[in-house]
Amino acid sequence: MKLLIDMNLSPNLVELFNDMGIESVHWHGIGAPDAKDIEIMEYAKKNDYVVLTCDLDFSAILSSTHGHKPSVIQMRVHNYSLKKTAELIGNSILLCSAELNTGVILIIDFNRARMRLFPL
């Protein structure tokens, strides 16, 4: 599984995820910083990435198009250090890796992670 980190998240997450064995890239290394969400989703789908974001628009795009991929991880974790955030998300990714490869929305907050399967 490969992780594409959206512009609204720190590029420093890349190294933390890579250290956990989760291959990741930040959008700033791939495309324009002002790219539309649909462009990021199309790139992720074409290149087999899972999108990590805080932006609700990605889930809405999948819902409105009845998409199957790419999976989206909706991060609702705030006020944690980057390391703690990466650990929380990384653990959820490792537990749900099979599902993330098939197409889901994974919502991660302070107390839990919940998953929605495609099609929505």
C-alpha cells in the first residue's frame, strides 16, 4: 500500500510513515500546491495510492461518484504531536491494510477508527 498525503498535512509525516514501513509521499512533491481535490484523487487512483487528508471533500467526491478507489483516510486527529499522530494513523493503516487496498473510507479520530466500504 502507498500513501499520498494531502497538502493540508505536514510533509514531515512522510518520514514518520516511511520509518513504519508505510510507503508515503506528500502531494507537494508530486503536483501543484493549489491542485483541485479531484486532480489529487485522479492521480491517486491512477497510481494506486491511498489518500490521507483532513479535508472532507475527498469523501464527498467518492460518495457522489460512487467510486471504488482510491481509498481515503479521513484524519480527525488534532492537537497531538506529529509522532503521536503518525503512530495512531500508522497503527490503523496496518490493521486495515487489506480493506484499504480494496477501497474504503477510513475515519480516524481520538478514540476510534471506523470504516465505510465502497460503493457508498
